[in-house]
Amino acid sequence: MSVLPHTLYPVVDTAAWVERLGRAGAKLIQLRAKTLAGDALKAEIERARDAAKAHGVTLVLNDFWALAIDCAVDFIHLGQEDLDTADLAAIRRAGIRVGVSTHSHEELDRALSVAPDYIALGPVWPTKLKQMPWAPQGLDRVTEWKRLIGAIPLVAIGGVTLERAPSCILAGADSVAAVSDFIANPDPEAQVLAWDAATGQALREREGKA
């Protein structure tokens, strides 16, 4: 089973952010480009892919599995609804790894049935970025999910801030994703370093190496 390359996992909407945060030291970044389509979308994915390669970043593309294959992206992130239409066999043949969102036990069962390379759980806390039909999961659910999925990497997402991120790692998450805590920060490069230090320390504590 693959191991995620970093305890922090920024989610961004442009290739420019992949470049900027990758240069700052982020090693796992998701591109969620929901406002583009057609040639513009493909060009943005290609720019993000090239920026990721330049900085040693594992790039995750949200949705758009066919373009992930065309553009040779490292990872694809699929929501539950995406599992209805994604050609998982084609994705696997292309050597692309797969992460899947979960919000309930039923969704977790479905995600595990496709042998994902990571499981995402959210929202851990309330989030204002998009309307969520699910109640906040809380840290106890993070611990429960890690117990249920074992060696599969777990990503915690939803309402996470720098101050909250270490508690997700201590609860069992292998990586912690956030959007606004990076791209809305006045100094996102410093935020990458702060997240790296905080989540790295939490992982060492969890593993008894502090």
C-alpha cells in the first residue's frame, strides 16, 4: 500500500498555487479546478503537473479521471458520486493511484471495495467552503476510521487550521488537507513550514519518537 509523502496536503485551484506551495516545500498537493473546462482545463492540469514534477510534488487531481490519464497525473481523488462513472480499470492500467472521499460507514465500505491508495474523511470540523450534508465527524471518528482501514493512509479534511492539524495526526490521520488555511493566508510559504513542523511533531509524538 502506498504511503503519502507528506503530513500536510494543500488543496488549491490553480497551477500557480502548485508552483508556489511546491517551491515552499509542500510534497502533496491536490488541484481542484472546478471553474475550468475543455482545453483551458487540460492546459491548467498540464501546468500543474509540470510544476509538481519540478518541485518533487505528488500531484492529486480532483475528479476528471480521463484527463488524469491523458496528462499522466500521479493521483486522482474521487468523490462517492465519481465512483459511479469513473473507469477504475483504466485508471489503474495508467498507473494512477486513487484516493476516495468518505463521510459515513456505508461510503467507507464502498471506498474500500475499490482498493484505494488513501481514504479521506471529512468534514472533521464545520467548513464554510461548501455546503456539507454531513455533520462534522470529529476526532473520535478519525481514530475509528484509522482502526477500520488499517494500513491504508488516512486523510483528514474539513475545517482544519494550523492549530487543529496536529490533533488530526494524533488521532490517527496520516495527512491533513486544507484549502483556505493555505491559499487565504497572507504568507502561504510560512504556513507550509508551520504546518510541516506542527504535523511532523505530532506524527513523532504518535509514533513515540518525540
